Amino acid sequence: MKIKTTLINICCFTLLLVAGLPVAQETASGDHVKVRWLAPDTFRQGMRETVGFYFEVDPGWHVYWRNAGDSGAAPRFDMEAQGALLGPIEWPFPTRLRVEHLTNLGYSGNVAYLFQLLPDKRTQEVTLHADLEWLVCKVDCIPGFATMSLVRPVAEQAAWPATDLALRNYFANRLPGGESESPWQPVSISARGSEHITLQLSGNRSDEIPSIFPVNGDLYSASEPEVQREDETLLYKFKRLPGSEIIESSDFVITDSSRAWKVSAPSYPKWKLRRARPLYGFYFCQHLLPVSY
């Protein structure tokens, strides 16, 4: 009887130990949203991988871009890693979402928020921990919170589930490329009174008018800008948010609906100098009128 009691105690103690071990929480869910990792089954030693969080959103609901627009909020990702270096969250180009009289910037349907991961040298395992916050909206909005973790071995070759790799590649192709790759180049931004700001683009694809999204949500309205074409120049007239201050440069994401590019447009200077001309060995410059900010 004593031996039986001892065995029972040992079994219970073992179960408690097992219950106390950390278990990777690879999925999360909230109202109208399911979240899971997009990651390989095995990372490759010394090879950078693009991984991320895949949000499955119920029809009619949406989540947000980094600049959420007139309302809403971008999701937040607080991540820690053991055995790897992590890059910042990268955002696929968004669409404009009309909600009553508001314009939001985000994703109607499923989306992946991606980031870069580089395993440490000689590490055998990568462990990720992430605290997530998000807002999912239709007309009303519902906040969501989750804690997720991931443990994966590191080997000589990476191994991806085919479906997840296809999803990763699809959303990776929707990440903005660099400014040097863009067929449209920023010229300047300039104030037009106190209510509007104009962005000037030049480009060689005169048959297309790309969509453009301001990264700065404190200066530009998210609503669709007015567009005017002048030869090979495009002028985008944005509504300016009340009380906002012009900054030295502004970032935008330009897209032709299949690819996207991030560009930075300098502000038109408060004083523009005419070209200097020599006069008796000296250079004189004349100031134009100041631009109103």
C-alpha cells in the first residue's frame, strides 16, 4: 500500500512538472480575427528569412496599415528573440477603406505583417515571443490582444510548408521597394494655403496614375487626393490636417496595384534662390517671395 501511494505521488509530481513547462502558443484568436505565424519548420544556418504574422479576418471586417487614416489604429508587435536577430515590422501597401464619412488605410481581408529574421551563428534553435495588440473594425471596432511564441530548430536547409511559403511570398511581393526602383520620382511637397499640400511626382509611365499613401498621419488626410497631370508630372493635392506643421520631408508609398515603392519628398524651401549670376567678380542672389506654411 505504501509503495502504491509513493508511485501515485511520483506520477502527480511528474504531471505537475510537465504542466509547468512552457508550451509554444503558435496561434491566437479574437473577435473576427485569427492570427498565426508564417514561419518555416526549420531555419537555415546563417540565412536571413522573411517571416511574420498572418491575420485571417472575417468578411466585411478590416485591420490597419502603419498609418491607420482617419480612425482606427495600427497593430502593435512587441517581440523578443533568443538565437536570432529581428528586423522591424514591414507593411504591405494598403487600400483606402471608406467607413461612413471617414477614410481609413488598411486591409479588407487577410494580410501578413512581415519581418526579417537572421539566426545567430552556431545556434541550434530559434525562440520567438511576441505580445500583440490589434483593432478589427467594420463600423464598430473591437480590440484584440494575444501572446504568441515559436520554437524552431536551425539546420543546414530551411524547410517551409508549401502553403505558408506561398502566402509569405505573396505578401512579400506587396512590400514597398526602394525609391531608386520606383518609376515615379518625388520632386517636392509644398503648402497651398493652410488647407492643402501638393506632392509633385515625375515619371516615365505617363499612361498610369498610381495610388499614393502618406506615411505621416499627423500631416495629411487619408482621403483620396485630387490628381492633375502636367506633361510628365503628376500633382497630388492632399487635404492638410488642421494645426499641422510642414516638415523637411515626407514619406509616401506609391503603388500601381501590383507593386509598391516607398519614396521621400523634400519640402519646397521657404526661400527659393534664383540662380546666381556673376557681376564684377561677385555673385548676387535675389530672393523670391516666401512660401506660406
